[in-house]
Amino acid sequence: MAPGFRSGDGRRRTKTGPDGVAAIDSRSSSARAAAVDLARVPDAGIQVGALRTAPASRVLFACVAALLVAGIVAWWRALADTNLSATGGVGLLNAFPVTFYLAVALVVGAVVLTLVWAPFSRLACSAGLVTFVLVIFGTPAVLYSEPQYAWVYKHIGVIRYLELHGSVNRTVDIYQNWPGLFAANAWLAKATGLDPLRYAAWAPVFFDLCLLAAVLYAFGGIISSPRRRYGAAFLWLVGSWIGQDYLSPQAMTVVLVVVVLGLVLRIGGAGGWNSEPRTDLGRSGDALRGRAARRIHRLVRSSRPFGSGAPTTPAASQLGGRDRIIGIALILLLCAAIITSHQLSPGTLLFDLILLVIVTGWRRLWPIILVIGIGEIAWILLAWPFVSKFGLFTIDGPVTPVVSRGMPLAGVALVQDASRAMGIAFWVLALTGVVRMLRRVGGNPASPAAIGALALCPYLVIPVQSYGGEAALRAYLFSLPWLAVLALEAIWPSGVRVDVHGDPVHSHETPGTSAKAVRAGTPTNGRQFHGLQGLRHRPWLLAIVAPVLVVGLLFSYYGYALSNEMTTSDVVAATWVEQNVPAAATVLLFGPSLPNRLTARYPVVNYYGLTLATEPATVAGMQIPGQRANAVRGALLATGRNTIYLVVTPSMGNYDRLNGLFPNAAMSAVVADLRGARDFTVVYDQGHSIVFRWSRPAH
């Protein structure tokens, strides 16, 4: 039975398959009972083994503590020595001192040590992973005076609106039609007095820690070995480079989706979704899965005879009725939060569940899918007045980020290539893991197909929603936990034997000895390893591949820091604009990347859709001495608006410089010429940010 649930007789049981997917264990009830009985056989060697493993555990804790403390000290020192003015084409990697890389190496070394040490310690590995999250994803929160990413501030504006007005206005924007996260934060702000602008900087650390706990829980439904679960979680962290963990509905819903899938997998592993086919369609599905299993067995040339793995159809339920009801109630409660917080996360979850039913035969999931689908449709109908006007889907938009038309700084191409390489590497490893898993399970495709379906499903959303060029990145976000599981299978294949204690024997952990047996001091073959003994049987390839991927993580996550940093000058200027610009006027930005829409007044501020730095003709004119003011004036006349407030801030200059849209020197020259133009009035000038008011001349 999957951890976290009890069987009908109240005894906790564990079901494990050849590949670690609990749902695939179809041993007879007598065989399961025999395994449970054997697990309770007393052994006189337990006390001796416990004494032997105790020194090794103390050595591990001492080594890990020393590495983590040294890493945190080096990290804190590095943050004090970081020169933000040196941020360039490879982002913060230009600005970090060598002590930062030393800190990362020490923390990664601590995590790797816990993964190869015997006996395995969840506490030590958890400490290493939490420290990794703090060092990697907490660095911008410490370095910057304001939350990074311009797009996080529009979420703060919605929170402040709900805090002020106490209710949503569905005519304003799509966020107020899916207000779950915003309403929760508005309540928090009103109840505690906390300003969301102050804690938003730490949202990435918060959400990544929540997601770390969620993936470990979900992995417990498909991976039997704690060491392997933590190894997969480490790979997931190493692959989390896309920066979608800021204060946003999606950051919350991806956590909830993973928890829901974890509940589904754990209930399924205990047989809670199983039922006999009652229709011709159900029987045809079973037959089709059987034929697919035979064809896959021949295709992958499995090393095991066909049928030696567990059959496609899971065994009868061993889950207590009360536990199953509680699990279903939790699933529906979490899905309600998902449906009311994000537009397309429920669709991704529905795709996941439908494909799980198809590949596993978990027929009792259909009512859950139906309820979730009805809930999603009902919520869309509530939002229909807005959705029917502005739409919910984007069919013909770009699915990957649009490449700049300018000449980016040196290093930007390297960062882009590193990001692509990370995505490709995980998919190559995942596909390799699928093949290795299929070859080992005797042609039974249910286990690898279930995990593969969870990895593939998020990409099915791409044809109907481009997310402004970020569809592929968001699909990768939802897919990454399952890609990490399959990648782990490629790097560190799971074992297939079971010892007398009913614990899986992983050939790369200790030969003939399970983790549980090692901790108890009762290995089945008389061999026992402590510390780094028998290292060749441990996940040494993971210890090599993961640090290499960490290098890609550093380039991909910190590479765009020059445009991601928002200064206090930017935030103060954006706040002034939204509090002082008349509703009838138009706000036009010199370049992208302003932290705007951050106040409760954001619905009445009219931001123009284009910026000066993204219009080629305007950019060309602004670089000609003596014609700069005329080029800007012509662009403003072309908008057809009467009164325009032109905003220029440091973050715009950084964005333009990084992407090669407009050089900083030319931007300063444009500002100087506008100061001298009679039809441009300076209405705000503070901290390197300036706002001009321009009015169309009367004729």
C-alpha cells in the first residue's frame, strides 16, 4: 500500500513494483501477506547492525553539517561582495565573486554525499535540499531592494485592489475572474498588515519549498526507495531554471496539481481506483492494453520474459473505505482551489487524469474526472462575460519566447543555448529512462506509460494557449517532476528484487541489501556497507550528472538578471504614475520592463500597448542627433491620443541594453533632448526615473 494510507484491516502495507510504481504491484493477497509476515520476522542481528550503523550516521551528519554551514557562510559573504553594477550578458554570473560558486559547490557536495552514503538519512538530505533552495532561489531576494521580474507587480496590484474593495470586479481583467491566490493574499494583508510588495521577493523560496515537499509526497506513490525519491527531487530542483516560481496563481496551482497527482497515485497504488470492466468498451480497453504490452515487449527487446512484470490491470483494492473517502475529499478540495485560481491548470490536470485512466485502467477515477470537469466548466461560465469578450485561448501565438531583433550583449546567446540545452537534456534522459524501464518490466508498459503521460500531458495545452510566447516554458514547469523521475531511471536504474523484509532491493544501493535492511543491520546476503564503502553500488552517475546540470541551472536562472532586476526607483516611479496620472490620459513606456499595475488604482490607468524601444522606425530616429525629440514626437502623434505621459526608468534601460534594442548612451541623449523641448513637460524626476507629459498641439 502506498505510504500515507492504511488497508481495510488497519495494518500499514507497502506495495512496490519492479519500477517502483505502486499501482503495478498485482501480487496475490497471500503473497502480500507472506511478505508482511516475513517483514516481522525477528532477527538477533538487528541490535548489532544498529550499533554498526550508528557511527556511520554520526559521521554523515557531521560532514553534511560542516559542508552546509561552510556553504551558507560562503554564500552570505558572496552576497556582500556581489557587484550588481557588473551584471551583464550572463546576468549575475558577471557579478558574483568566486565565493558564491564555492558556496554552491559546498551545498551540492552535501546533497550528493547524502545520496551516496550508507545508511541513507532523510533528515540530512532534506537539510541539503532546503539549503540548495535557499542559496539558489533566495539570492535575488537578498541582493535586490525590490522583488525581481516586472510581471510580478501586476499580481500585487490585484491583491491591493481586493484588499481595498473587498470584492472582485469581473469586468476589470482575467485575474479578477480567477481570484483564488489574490483573495487569499488580500485576506493575509488585511489580517496581518503585511505589504505583499515586501514578502513577494521571498515567494520563489516559499513556493519552491512547498513544491519540494509536494514532489517528495507524489514520488512516494511511484518510487519505493527513499534514497531514489530524494535523488529525483534533487534532479527536479536542478532542472527548475525557468523562473515561474514568483508570486502568481500558477506558482500556487502547480504545487496543488502535484499534490493531487500524488494523492491519485497513492490511492491507485493501494488499488483504490480498480474495478472490473462492466462494459464492452472497458473490456476492449483491457484487451488493447494487453496487445500494446506485447508489442512494446518485442520493440524494446526486454531482458525479461513477457508477463514476468506485473500485469497491466492492478490488483483488488487494499485501501480502507474511510481512507479512500478522505483522499477523494482532499482531491476535490484542492481541485476547487485550482479551478478558482488559474485558467488552464485544471485543463492540464484533467489531461493528466484521463491519460492515467487510459494507461492504467483505473476506472474509478472517471467520476472524479467528471466532477472536476463540471467544476471547471461552471467556473468558466461565471467568467463568461469577460471570456467571451477577450477570449481564453490563443491559437496562433508563438509558443517560445520571441528572439530580440537587436544586437544583445555578449553572453546572451550562451544563456539562451544553456536554457535550451537544459530542456533537451531532461527530455533525452527521460526518453532513455522510459526505454530502460520498459526493458526491465517484462514489456508491461503501464508503469513507464503512466509516468510518461504525466510528463507529456502539459504539452497538450500548447496548441490552445501560447501564453505570449511562454507556452513551452509553462508546459516544462508542469512536466518537470515527472521528467525528473524518468531521468533518474536513466541515470540510476531501479532494482527488481525484493528481500525477505518486503523492501525493494536496489542494485545500485547495496548489492543484495535493501536500505531498510541496512538500517536494521540485517542484509540478506551477509554484506553490509557503511559510509562510502561499496561506492560503486551507489548512484555515482547521479553524483556526476547532477553537478553538471547545476552549471546549466546557474546560466539559465541568473542569465537574464539584468532585465529582471527592479530598482526602488522603478517601483516608486510606477507608483507615482498610477496615483497621479488622470484616467483620461495615456501612459506610454520608453521600453518594456516597468513594474506597473502595482496599485489598487491600476484598472483606471490606460497603458499604451507598444513602447518606443520596440518600434524600429522610432528607434532609428532617436539615434540621430538633432532628430531625437522629433522621432519621439512623431511616435506620440501616431498613437492618436491627446495627452500622453512618457515614462523612462532604469529597468527599461537595462532591458533595452541586454536585448540590444537601444544603447544606454542614446537613451540618455533622448532624455536630454526631451528636457529641452517645449511641448514636453517634466512632471516627475527622481532617482534616475523621469516622467514627461506631452499634449497634442491644437490646430
